[in-house]
Amino acid sequence: MDESSSHSVTPKSKDAKKKSSSWASAMVVPLLAVFTALVIGALLIAFTDPVVLDAWKHFFADPMGALAATWQSIAVAYGALLSGSLGLVEIWKALGVWLHGGGTEALAVAMVPLSESLTASVPFIFAGLAVAVGFQGGLFNIGAEGQLLVGALSAVYVGYSFPGLPIYIHLPMALIAGFIGGAIWGAIPGLLKAYTGGHEVITTIMMNWIIISISAWLLKVGGPMSRGELPITPEVLPSAQIPKFFSTQGNRFHAGFFLALITAFLIFWLLYKSTKGFEIRMLGANFKAAVYSGINVKHLWVFVMALSGALAGMAGTVQALAIDHWVGMGFSGGMGFDSIALALLGRSHPLGVVLAALLFGTLRNGATRMQSVAHIPIDIITIIQALVIVFIAAPEIIRWLYRLRQPEGEEAPIFTTSWGS
Amino acid sequence: MTATTVNTHTDSTAALKKERRRAIAFGVFFLIVAAAILVLFIFNTDSQMVSTLKLNPTTRNKPIHVPDLVLPTQLTLIVLMIITGAIGAYQLGRGFKNAATALGVVFLLFIAAFLVWATRNKAINLLGILSFTVAAATPIAFAGLSGVMCERSGVINIAIEGQMLVGAMIAVLVASVTGSQWFGLGAAIISGAVLGAVLAVLAIRFIVDQIIAGVAINIFGLGITSFISQRYMQPNPELNTGGVFPRIAIPFLSKIPVIGPIFFNQNAIVYILFLTVLVMHFMLWYTQWGLRTQAVGEHPRAADTLGINVFRIRYINVIIGGMIASIGGAYLTIGSVGRFDENITAGKGFIGLAAMIFGQWTPLGTYGASLIFGFSDALQAKLQILGKVQVPIPSEWLLILPYLITIIVLAGVVGRTVPPAADGQPYIKE
């Protein structure tokens, strides 16, 4: 609020014009980045397909055959991705049935892929916000993976250990446990950075491996949190499960989606409407200015890392309490890395993160079907995400590819502060 | 970093105070380690116990026989505790000039105490552990050397993990197809050069934040290796059987008691590491390229003024850095287990960076630090043989050790060692 008043000298109309054009250009590069990454992904799918490679061997005899085989391979894979993530064709057909007096059952079934995509985006929203908050404060949290595992383990522990509680007490308890678990796991690298200078990029990665080893011990058969003969936690009691909305088979859409949206709004408020948020953004934008303005940088680092960890913890918590109802090894499944890509894609803005999370949820959900139908390993999504990060971080590549003009005053985030403090 | 470079009077006293506080924290930490030796180990022994550490290998290649080390457990532990305590007291009183080395010694003392305690009334082959230490240190050392190579020229290479992963997979793939581990190693090195070049172009040409570029390469490496592993190697297991470089006992050297079996009965990649360490050490301080590299890493503007091509040096170093990292990756597959598994690096690229910081950006120091990580790795692998009675600690907890040491190293040593002044800063020509 303070900053806007100080800028009041500039003419308003000019400001507004600049803002709208920067909004448009802010959307162009991310969209083209995703598009380009998907194209490269398509080429990777086609040219690792033995059928396609075989067709290209006979390119000079049958050039159309080679192209057709390539197209076929991509179409099958991305077709499965689309029908598995959105299923718009099926929804359209089911709508027709319904309008002609048929029942709503077909429609409910057709809606499953779309609602599953929304469901899959819930942990992405939380984890993306976690990384975004760090970015805003100039911290690179690549430990979301471990923090969400800690969050999930804490929440599930509370979720199965206290029978007989009503849902309005038990569920908040489990949620808070996950929040605090993640916050603690995130605060440790923050403390290390503030008081010893240990770089968060390495310490958060080490914290990931530490919790992976600890959870291997917790969950192994006979371990403190294992379920009898199985290397997974006991089932969360119904009183701590996040309620689902629909009864259709396979539709797991749950209240966590709204919790995620509310959290995104709260983070937006914190970052852009509160003094604390102003301090965080100043710390990220100009470290020296933040120091000279008298902000307690050390406290802020710890705060940002704890908040970041807590949000990541919520990603795991919501996933465990709503979908799985238990935690096993490999629970986090690369979500920590996804969150970096989507925080960058969303320009570290809560709204951008929500949009990016919806996109990634859709991609991940569709990729599951792509794996089962077209036998494309789900890791293709990881590759696409890495490409998205590169294109977002080096927009010059995208602008060169599509002959775009360089906008004025665009800044890429900077985190490299060497190994000291 | 900012606090130590300013030289006005008030700031320097503040820096001195900060330095003093760190020194005291170090001393206290060392004393805590000494106390831990007392509480965890000495209290669980009695004066009758004896630890036997065997010093002769069980392999065919026999060096000159030496008597085994038979130690009275309790007395040895007390001596180790006193040494650790003395280091802590000296650190509190006068303070060591080289805190990294002091920390390294304390780590070794603690691990040695742990080993002596775990073998109470038992015998363990110390040579086996130390030989495994050298093996386990190899990928970490390559990662650290890759870091030295890049950061000496002012580019941070966080992408080591990804470069290692790709190198590990390419090595086993090519070795399986061609039947030769040497071809596998060569292909891995080429892949490392490519990924090094990608990092260099992103960091130097496009001035992408070096950490973001590195993380992107890591994610790409994880994605592409998992993708190819699932698409090709799992349906065709014959593509994932690259074999392993055979052990080569070096004549004469391998016959030296204790040292011989530890260092000179390893495979070719380990010997390549020894060579790399020595060559890098020589090159960095005694050749034109090395001195130019250091100039570029410390003050690129001045180097440029003197006619050194900053960009060229950085490109060369980052590409060579990628190649070195990929050799470390290749070691994980065709140097030890012979097959690729998803995410086989398990953070070793990052541990290597910690070894580099611990080793103060020198090749020899980095190798020394890698040996400490390798030792903790070897311990957790070998101690399981002794069983639950001897070591009533779940093996999963021992797995944490290398990661924990990495964090302690970063927390304790960073800020007391000086990275190249231009580390991580892009150079923009005026």
C-alpha cells in the first residue's frame, strides 16, 4: 500500500496502458513455452517409437508413410492425454444423451476425467504456492518434495491415532499437524541459511534425502508407523478424511480444491496487501535495499522458509487425507520438482500458480491414461516440465523461435548468491 | 560474503565479532561430539572388551602380511574422546586457522570411535571398509571436481546431479550394446559434454540464473533417464547389463601393506579419478589455462581488460566440468553395480558440491572431503554385517549420515572459506 502512494506522481492513464500490455506479454511467453515444450515432447514420443523409426527407414520409398506413422504415434499419445484429462468429446456426447431425455448417469461418468484433473491440481496449487512464496522472498526451495512428505506423515499420524473424535475437531487437527510438520521441515533450512549461511538449495535437497531415509524406517514392516505386514501407514479414520463431493465411481473431487483456492487468495493477500508481504517481496527484489531499510533479514528468511514448507506440507496433507488415506514410500512422486516448474510458469504470482497448477494437474492426470493406453512413460511430463523451466528462464529462446520483440523492463528471477551470506 | 569484503573500521570489527562467534560455535560443537563419544559409546563398554580390526585383505592379491590391529575398546574410545575434546578446547581458546580441516578431523575421530565401539568383542576387516571408502568416494569426488572446474571460472554448476544421471544411463546402455565398458565410458563423457554445453549456453549466452538453469537440467536428466529406462531398458533387460570394469591390481603398488589394497586394487575409473585430481591440481596452479581460469573466476572484468577471453574460458571449463561429472555417473553403473536404476545418483551430485566447499575449491581438498563422505557411506554398508546386537541403530538411520554431514559442512564451513569472488555472477561485456 505504501508503494502505490509513492508512485502517484506518474500519470494514471500511461500506467494503466503499460500494465495491460505487460499483462498480455506476460501471458505470451509462458503459453508459447508450454506449447514448445509439448511439441518437443511429441517429437520425443514419436522418435522413440519403434514403429515410427521403422517407417523412417523407408522414408525415400514411402515418405508419406513415415509422416503418417509419426502423426499416428503422436495422435494416439496426445489423444489419450486429452481424453484422459478433459474428455470433452465424451462430455459432449453425454450432454446430447441428457438433452434427449436420457439419464444423468452417462454425464456423471463423462465428467470424471475433467474432475480428476481438477483433483490432481490440488496438491500442485499448494506446492506451487510453496515454491512461489520462496521465489518472492529470494529463496529457492527445492525441498518441497521432503516437506510434503513430512506434512503427509504428520497429518496421517494424527488421522489414524485419535479414534472417536468428531470430524470438525479431528480433520482440522490433522490439517494443522500437516501444516506444522511441513513448516518445521522448511524452517530448518531457513534457520541454517540465516544463522550459518548454508545455501538452501543444497540443504533442502539433503533434507529431502533425510526424510526419505527416516520414512523408510517409519514405514518398513514392523516400523513405528507401519500397518502390520504392509510397509504403509494405517488407514486414516473417516473422521479425519477430507470429504468427497460426488458418489460416481472414480470421481475423487474433494473439498481440498476449495481449501487450495482459499489458500492461494490468502497468500495473494499476504504478499501484495500486507506489510510482511511487502518486506518479503523487497527481500526478493533487492537484497541490499532490504538490509539497509532495516528489515530483519534473518527472521524473514526463517519465516519465508517455514511458510514455504508449511504450504508444501499442505500439498502432502491434502493428498493423503482426501485421496490415498495412507502414506507409503514414493508418496511424493516428483511433486517437488513439478512445483518448481509451475511456480516459474506462474511467475510466482498466486493467480499464475493456480492457473499453472490446473495445467499441470491436467497434464499429469492425462499422462496416467497416456501411459496405460499408448505405453508412454509418465516421465515424459517431467521432461516437458524441465523444458518449460528452461524456456521461462530464458525467454530469449522463445522470442527468437517465434520472432517476438523484447518487451521493456522484463526481469528474470535471480537466486544465485554463491555459497556465502 | 558482503560483510567480509568491506574494509571500513566498524564493519571489520563487526566481521571479527561474527568470526569469533562462529569460532566459539565450532568449539562447542566439537565438545558436543566429544561428549557424544562418551555417552553413546564409552558408557556402553567395559574395560575387558577388545576390538579387532583386520588389516589383511581376503582377496587373492596378497600384500606383505601385517599383524591385525587389536585395540582395547574402552581405552581407545577414551583416547579418541580426549583428542576430540582437546581440539574443541583449543578451538574455544585460540581457534584453528583452518576450521574446515579441524571439522574434517573431528568427523573422522567420531566415525573412528563409532567403528571401534561397533566392533567391541568382534572383528571386522578394516581394509574392506577403507577400500569400499575409496570406491564410495569416487562418484562424490568426480562431482566435486566438476564443481571445482566450473566454479573456479565463476559458473555455479548445480546440474551435476543431472549430468551424472544421464552419464550413468548412457554408460550402461552403450556398454550393453557394444559389450565394452570403455565405449560406455566414452559415450557418457560425450553426454556430459553436451549437458555441460547446455548449461554453459544458458548461463553465459542467455544469462539465465545459474541455479535455475542447473535445476532445469537436473529435472530434465531425471525425466529423460526415467523415460528411456522405462521405454527401452525395462522391456529389454539385455540393454541394462553393461558389466563392470574389472579390478586391476597395480603391480608393486598394490603390494604395499594397508595402502596397497585400499588404493591400488580398484578399477579403471578410480585410477582415472586419481589422475584427474593430480592433473587438475597441476593445471590450476602451474599452467596458463589454470591461472587464467582463476583470474576469470575472481575478477572477470580485470581478466577481460588483460585480453583473456572470459566467455571462452567459461565455456571450456563448464563443458569439461560436465564431462567430469558424467564420469562420476558412469562409475555408479559400469564402475560398481553394472545396471541403471531410476535416480541412482541419490543426491551424490549435491554431496559432491558440499565436498567441493569443504575442500575449499581445491582438487586435493575436494578429494579429501569426498573420502570422509565415502567413509560414512562404507560404514553404513559394512556395519549391517555386524548385526543388531553390535549396532542397535536401524540401518536407515545410518543412511542419513552422509546427508547430515553435508548439512553440517555447509553450516559450519560456508562463510569461513572463500569461494571464487565472481562465483555465480554472469559476466556482461561492456
